[in-house]
Amino acid sequence: MSGRPVKRSLTLQGHRTSVSLEDEFWKEFRRLATLADKPVNQLAAEIDQGRGVDIGLASAIRLYVLRAVLREAGRGDGPAR
């Protein structure tokens, strides 16, 4: 576990973009997309649409993952966003 972010490519509404995420966050994000029965790009697009202008996409994805994991552990409430 290096902890270093890795740049990953996504397509959001037909446009290519990239996010830098640590492997652990990326793996958990992919797992959550599978659980939601959504492609990773679709889930990322939904997160992108719901984030504010003052937060980057990678940070928004990390927060989504964190909230989902806390909720699964019984330590959080509400939606993942």
C-alpha cells in the first residue's frame, strides 16, 4: 500500500477527464458502483453533478466512498453524497 494517488481516466457525459485516487479509494469506489449496478463512469457523473464548485471531483469521490463505508459500518446516516 503506497498511498500515492494514481491518475485514472473517466468519461463523464461524453467528455474524458481524469482523477487521481489512491488504490484503496478506487477499489472501494468500483465496489460501490457494482453494488449500485452502475458503471463507474455513471456513478462518477452523478457525483460530479452533485458536487459544489469548491470541491474537486477526486475529493467528492473520496467523500462519497467514506460516507458509504461509514454508513455500512453503522456510523453514518443518509445518502452517500
